[in-house]
Amino acid sequence: MHRFCLIFVGLLFLATNLTAQENNPRFVFTLEDVVELAREQSPQAIMARHRFRAAYFSFMEYKATFLPKLTLTTNPATWDRSIRTIESVDEDGNFRTQEVRTNIFSSTAGLALSQNIGLTGGLVSLGSDFSRRENLSLGQNDPNRTQFTTNPIRLSFSQPLNGYNQLRWLRQIEPLRFEEAKQSYIVQMELVSERATDLFFLLAIAQVNLNMRETNFKNTEEVLQISRGRFDLGLIAEDALLQVQLRHMQAEGSLNRARIDIQASRNQLRSFLGFRDNVDIDLLIDPTVPSFKVDYEEAINLALTNSPDIIAHQRYLLEAERNVQQARSQRGITMNLNATYGMNQTGNRFSDSYAMPYDSREGIDIRVNIPILDWNQARNRYRNAQSLLEVTEVQVQQDETDFRQNIFVQVMRFNMQENQLRIAATADTLAQRGYEISLARYMMGRGNITELNIADSDKDVARSNFMTELSTYWRFFYAIRRYTLFDFNTNKPLEEDFDKIIGN
């Protein structure tokens, strides 16, 4: 009774599982379908889009550096109750100090329009501000209890005088950084296409392998039945029958492994494409490929023009030169000029603080920093920046040399791969035909099992080699696109709708 319950539960679970599998949505994709889906909804593509958006907003932040800014600054409430020391000079010129107990409530507000000056690296500002000060120690009726101070117009200018203009370097570096981000996004999309191609063919090879194993198992089963009949008639020896039985068992084991492999490959592709549901994916494999050759000189020129790596090299050099310039400006005397011009007024009432005539307000502040003893800190910082610049120059030269060599190898491989694929296709056709002939000869009693096994192995190897060469072709195809950001098949540059990505 217990065994019967276990069998019933097992059959119920199997039926439920089969029903669930039947209800799973099934999709049939080509390579183009898989690549498009990956570029649209794969987690890697989504992360690439967010990285580009971050680069875009960083670039917008840079551009805002050169736009006017209107800022409201306020300190609505400050209360200070303390004992302060007041210093003064009497009529006789004597210096006096007095300890005064204070109880003051104050508030301030200011509005300023500021603008960075890209040409000089300075800052100009036009503002207006006022403050209210209430002495709580005085009586409510005391006219001096409340005092207002205003600056209706205040023009300020600040300019570093050490020769280092940070804004000028920003103008050179940040546009390069954003251009690098745009080209990097296109490269990331091509990497997504490459990964999608790899996973497509991983499943495609598993799919072809499963079909081969099913066919092989069916054929070995037929061969085994015929061989048993011949053995019973004494037409073949026992060792020949044992070889057929061994081959049949090996075919069954290979079939079981192929079933596991195709599920694992399907799961990988499904996860990469961002499918959360347990969907079933089958593939349509097109054995044909575009026929074209890539010219090395054209490829290297496109790569040197479009590659984000080359743009990054230019940025690295500019950043290193900027660091040298900044360190040089900090070696000796540094100066900063601050100038202010405006009007101010004070009164016990708010309206009085804006009454004419105003008192003028001018000020010039020149700050000088002279290092006397810094233990060669500034000098060593400058030498370090120089050394890093030289290292960057050497590294950039080496990277560009490796980049050119890599392009050369990729072009050579791609141009050769079409011929490799043609050879593999011919070998696959010949091996398949050879196996069919060997199988027919054995069925008619004219061949032996050893020849059939060899033909069977050659057939499987040839088919696997063809699928591998087909996968390699498409991998090289997308690698060339990634290095050059150009589609040689359509003879068009790779482009993206960045406004759509940003959401404009």
C-alpha cells in the first residue's frame, strides 16, 4: 500500500510537471532576433544605458559651470547671548576694552547673480543683501533696539593670479569625456551583441548536438537489431555484436548528456536576455553569412577615429598636463585678487535702510601665500606630476601600438574565416554523405561495424566543426564592428539615438 502511494504521488508530480512545461511560452529566435533582444532588454544593455545617462548628466553639470547662477542665501534666525569684549579708542587716543553682556537676535538674506569667466578663470557676482539685528537687552521702546543694514547693489570680482585656469582645462577635458562616453556606449552594445552571439551558438550547438545524438541513438538501435539477427544466423562474430551493443550504450549516454546540456544552454540564454518566466527557446540556424572583406587601412583609420580608447588616450594626456600645470602654479608665490564695489545703508526701520543717499562700499583684497618652509612638498608634487605625465605618454604610445596590432590580427582573422567556414561546410557535407554510404553498406551486409563507427564519428566531428566555425565567424564579425564602430556589411557607421536613451 505504501509503495502504491509513492507511485501515485510520483505519477501526479510528473503529470503536473509536464502540464507546466506545456503551458510555458515558447519562442523561436534567429541570431538577429537574439541580438536585438539582448540590445533592448538584457541586464547588461540596461546597465550600459544607465552608465551613459550618468555621463550625460555629468556633462550637463559641466556645461552649467559656464552659465549664470542666481542664488538666494538666508540665515533666518540666529540668537547669541554671551559676554563679548569690545575694543575702542577714546578721544585722547588711548586703547580701551570693555566687557559687554549681549543678547542679540539677527537674521540675514541675500540674492546674488554670479558668472564664471572661462577666459581668466575668475568669478564675477552681482548681488543684494540685508540683515536685521535686534538687541534684546534693550527695552521695547528703545529706538536702537532694532537695526537694519542693507547692500542694495554689490559687485564682486575674484581672480586667482597664479597662472592656473581650471575652467580652461575643463573646456578641453569634459567634451572629450562625454564623446568617450558616447562611443563607449556603442562599444558596450557591440559587446552585448558578441555575448548574445556566443550564447546563441552555445544553445545552437547544443541543439544540433541533441539532434545528432537522437539520430545516432535511433540508428544504433536499428543497427543493434540487425546485428542481433545476423549473430543469431551466425553471419557475424560475438565481438562484432559486442561492439554494436557498446556503441548503442554510448549513444544513449551521449543523448542523456545532450539533453542536460541543452537545458543548461537554454537557461543561460534565457537569463542573459532578461526573461524572468520559464520560457522555452528554440533557435533557427542560418548557415549562410555575409560575404565581404575588410581593408586593414580603412579599418585602422576608422578605429583611430571612432574608438573610445583613442579618445581616452587624449583625455589621459590632457589630465596629466593639467596636473603638471596645477602643481607648477602651486610651487612658489600664489596670489588671489578679490574686489568689491557697492552701496550700503543702515537704519532703525526697514524703509530707512533703503533711503537715499547711500554710502559707497569699496574694497580690494589681495591675498599672497609665500611658502617659506614646506620641506619641498610643492616641488615634489610638481616632479611627481611631471613623472606621471611621462608615464602616461609612454603608456599611451604602447597602448596605441598594441591597438594597431590587435586591429591587424582581427582583420586577418575575419577575412580568413569565410574560407574556413566554406571548408567546414564542405567537410560536413562529405562526412554526412560518407556516413550514409557506410550505414547503407552495413545494412546490406557489405560493410563492417568498425567502418561504420569511424564514419559516424567523422560525421559528428564535421558537424561540430562547422557549427564552431559559424560561431567564430559571427564573433569576429561583431569584434570588427566593436573595434571600428563601423558596419562593413552595410558600409555605414554604427550610430545610436542618444536623445532616446536620455529620454529627451
